[in-house]
Amino acid sequence: MARDVSPIDETHVVLGQLTSPHGVKGWLKVYSYTSPIDSILEYPEWWVRQGQTLTKIPLIQGRRQGKALVVQLKDIDDRNAAEALAQADILLPKESLPELADDEYYWHELEGLRVETRSGERLGRISYLFETGANDVMVVRGDDEAIDRRERLLPYLPDDVVLDISLEEGRMIVDWDSEF
């Protein structure tokens, strides 16, 4: 799932994380936020963020390893170099993402939208989304302008729960009882 990109870099989106070394030849394990998980391997160059530093590193190769992914990055050729990248975020410029149909959205586009019921009650803002298998779920957190400070889990079901999305206005209209 996409996480927040730091304010100093609003032009990129986080696609995953380099978690730990894999073997002694510089390979790294990857936790991918993409769906399917191996679609992260379709991007030939990654921006790797460690703290406030972004470094562009070409992807040499990658593959599934059990339920996870492992990758080889350019100039990372031993375990020590791989350990130095452990826990680094993998970013991609937003402009490099494939274009979606008009009624499709990337999660990072929905995060931060204010959520209102069809009757105009403000429930809060979308904090993040996650997959459940059956459908995606939006975590909506109440804020100062919301009817309360509750955290609500709303299913992301277009044309059922999600009635309208306006990225330009920064809002989503939902068919949801504010008591839930």
C-alpha cells in the first residue's frame, strides 16, 4: 500500500521498500506496495530514499522468491552494500506511472481527500487504504472539521459506497451512515 511521500518530494510516490540483504552478492529483499507485487519490477530505474536523500539506481534484475521479491541493483554487488540500503524506500516519479481510465485512481491520489456523506456530513479525511481480498478499505480519520474524531473503515466500492470523487475539489462523497 502506498505510504505518504515526504513533503520535500511531492513529485514521487512510494512503491515499496528494500527490506534486507538476500545472500552475499548484493541482492535485496523487496516489500512491494504494487498490485500485483511483481509489477514493481517493470520500472527499470528506481529512486531510493534514505532519510532526505534520493538516489537514482537502475534495476538490473528481479524475481519472485517464494512469496517475496528479490532484486539486484546496479553497483550493489556485496552484502555490505545491500545492508546499507536496508529499510530504504523505493520511489518513482508520479509522471512515470501508467495513465489510468477516468474512473480509476491511484491510492496516493485518494489519500488526504475529505470524505462527506451524501447529506453533507463531513466524516474526516482518507488517511490510507489497504486490501482485504474482497475489496479495498479506506481508513477515514475525523479531524477538526468533521462531525467527530472517530476513525472509520469504509469499503472502497465505487457506485455503491463511493458515489463521487473530485480530485480538483479534494473531496469524496459516500453513501455511508455517520453512526457507523
